[in-house]
Amino acid sequence: MLILGEIHTGLLRHSAPVTTGLARELLDLVAGETVRVSERPISCVWSPDLTTGVDCGLTGASGGTGRAVGTVRHRAVITGGRVVQASAHAVVDRAADVRRLPWSHYIARPGHLEVLTKGPLDALADGFLSTERAPAALDLGGICARTFDRVQAAPQLDRRVALRAPRTRFRWSATPGASAVHLAIEDGDLRRLRLTLPELPAARIADLCADIARHDWLLSTLIEVIGASALGVRSREEALRRLAPAIDTLLDLWMPAARLDDDMAAVWASLERRPGFTRQWDTLVGRIRDQLLAGTVQAMSSTAGVGV
């Protein structure tokens, strides 16, 4: 057994944080199904789960291919009224029969794919995480992109954003074994996470990966904004003007592992040791606050000078 998933994260195309009521409207993607809402410790709104049937290839690490048939779970979530994510995942099992069965068999197991060909499942995880995959291979990213774009295209959004922020793709796999975490941050928008855990509760692991993906996006976006502000090169006034949208949009959203149980939070703890997400975030936020403080002191000094 293994679990494969992908998450796309970006900034909602709206000029202000959306209210909980508006977020409910945006994520009402399945008629008659419940949109879940939580307000503490940060607002979070989840669409109902959707399922998509697939009959596709799975590429192994050595380039060999297998066939998988079943359904993929996917959904969208809005956090803090600003950050939108689309996620998709599936549990991959060995099929009891190498013959393809009627769709009714697979629909009865939402979120499960059955591999009809032989070969180690671990190799399929390696192939899924690879940046080079066959055109007919499982494409969770395509499912994420459609869900993500569906939310962003909602007519309720004004599409006026103060902050230019990239969309990131976070591809992950989870296999059974002694606990281990390996995160690779590629050039561009792709991240790859390999998890090995003693138990594989699919829903909880998917929540963990979405939490990691969201905070990776926050950190990556803040790094990019600070780089574009050219602190120390441009005047302090100009640098702070360029930083203002990030200050207003991002700084209050950092809450890693806020909704995770102890087992999943322990995985976060390993990422806090290396690469050290919160340590880097705090350093960047401290740098911004130092600039704000210096700007305030400079402004007060100028005002005092005028008064004299």
C-alpha cells in the first residue's frame, strides 16, 4: 500500500480577505454536500470531497509502467480568507485480479486505485515523484489545476490582488516503514515530499501535506517579495512600500501544525529541525520589523527636526 498526492497553493484572486460566507459560496462545489468551516485558530473552509475516475499508467523508478484503475479524491480549501489550495490524493493497492473490473467496483471504493500489474509499489512512488513521467501516467496535478482554476474563476472574486504571488505544486508520497521525511525544493514551483510512516491514515496524511504545502508557499512567497524589495539597495521608503502588500497579506497566516494531531505534528517537528521552516520565517519577519522600526524612528527624527 502507498498513498500518492499533489497540492497546488496560491493567493486567492481578490482584493481583500474573503468572508467565511463568501468562502462557503466559492467552495460549494458539490450540490447538496456540506462545506465545512472552522474559525479557530485561523479561519479554514473546506469544499466537499470530489472524486474523479482514472484508468492510467503508473511509471516505476526504472521507467517501467503499470496500470492503475480507480478514483481520486480531491477538494479545495481557503485558509485565512486569502490562501486557496486544491489537493488530490489516492491510496494505491495491489489489485486482487489482474483483469479490469466494471466501474461499479472502483466507484464503491472512493479515493482508491488498484494496480493491475505486478511490481513493487515503492518503485511506483519513485516514478510518481519524478519530474519526468510518461504522458499517460497518473496526473494528479491536472486534477488539482482544474479544481484550483474553478475556484479562482468564480464571478464573486474581483481579481484585483495587491501581491504578486506564484502558485506552487507540492507532490508527495507516503509508504509504510520507520518514520522518515525527505523534502526536496526544486527550482521553480515544484516541491517533492517523501514520507515513510508506520501507519498510513490517508486523510490525516493528506491534511499534514496540505499544511506543509501552505507554509512552504508562505515562506517561498515572502522570500520572493523580500528579494524584489531590494532591502539595502533601494531607499528604505521604497523598500517598505514594496513590502507593504506582503505585510498586510501574509504575516498573520503562519500557524504550522495548528490543526494536526500529535502523530502528524511530530512529522512537522522534523521539518522544523531541518530545513527549519519557522526559524527561517521568523528571521525574515524580524528583518521586515527591523526595517519598519528604523523607518518609524527616521520619520520621528525628521518630524522632531522640523519642529525645532
